[in-house]
Amino acid sequence: MPNHLLLHLAVLGVGLALGLHGTGHAARAETCGSLEPVALEIQVRAETPEAPRIVAASETEIRRRAFGAGLHDDRPDRRTTGLTATQVEGQAGYRLARAALPGRQICLALRSIEARIANSEVVVYVDRRYAEGSCERAAILDHELAHVRINREALQRGRKSLRARLESAVEPWRGRWVRESELGTIDAAIGNAVAEGLKAVRADAARLHAQLDTPESYARTQRRCAGW
């Protein structure tokens, strides 16, 4: 009897949206550095669908998707009966306080940063040869739903990690008034923090997926049913 290979797929894409919204601030000095500091608030949300979408697919289709993700095992005694696909994205936006000084000089200060990381879509593919209610389908789903939990938990840990990255990235501007010319540098710092945060989520999840996808785990799954 051929062995069955159950795989996960984590596809992470960075969708970065930086928003600029000005709020009025009365000028009380003639240089940006002499204005009163503005308190900075940082919020990060982690969002994931309540339940994955379950899709019955042919083994050929599942193998194609696994191959596209670099996860397929080409050994002839392997079959791919399940796959978890996850789309992960990150976004960040910020708000600024604004002060107009004499001589038309504009000073800006970070007031808040709002970021979001999300599993925007989670799909579990199951070999369509195994009908609903069958032992084999249940065994495949149990394995794949373990991968879903890993992705969800990695996202929650990533929320805390991203907040820390954002705190560190914008520390040079915390409480400081700066000229408009520094906005590009602030944009880049926030964008890099989100990109690195997504990489950390992927690495965290990949480590735990590897611990689940072992020959021993596959063997336990296969032993559950006699009809493979």
C-alpha cells in the first residue's frame, strides 16, 4: 500500500498600505524641535477566518498546488491526499499631527500607527475519492486542521512581534516634530517593519509545520483507517 503524504501550503504576500491623515496643531514656536511632544499610540490586529473553506479536489490538483509551493515529494511511493493553503497579508497606516510655523514651515509628528496582519483566506484541499463521513476523510482533515491551528497561532504571536518591531522602527520619531522631508524615511521604516513581521510569522509557522509533517505523523494518520 502506498504511503500518503499530507502537506500544508503557506503563501505569504505583503500588501502594504500607508495612509497619511493630518490633524491640526497650533504652532507655539518657530522650530519643529521646540514644539511639545505628541504621544504615539500603536495598535496591531491579527485577523483570521473563523473556519477554513474545505474543497474536494483530485490528487492531481493537490499535487499541482503542492508542487507550485515547492512542497511536493516526488518519490513514487508517495501520494498527496491533503493540502492547506493560507494567504497571509499585512497592512499599516499612520496618522500625523500637523503644525504650521511662521514662514510657511510645516512640522509633523506621528500620532498613531494602526497595523493589521491577517489570514485572508484559508482553504483545505482533501482528496475527493474519500467521501464525507469516511474514516479517511476525517483523518486527512484532522491532520490539515492541525496545520490551520499552527497558522492561526503563529499569526497571534506575530501580532505581538509586529508591535515590537513597529515600536523599534519608529523610535527615532517618537514624540518628535519633523519636517515633511522626513516622511519618506518614516514610510520606509514602517513598511520594513511590516515586511519583516510577515517573514517572522512565516518562519514561526514553518518550524511548527515541519514538526507535524514527519514520517511518524503520516504513519499514525494512515493507521487510523483500513481503506486507504
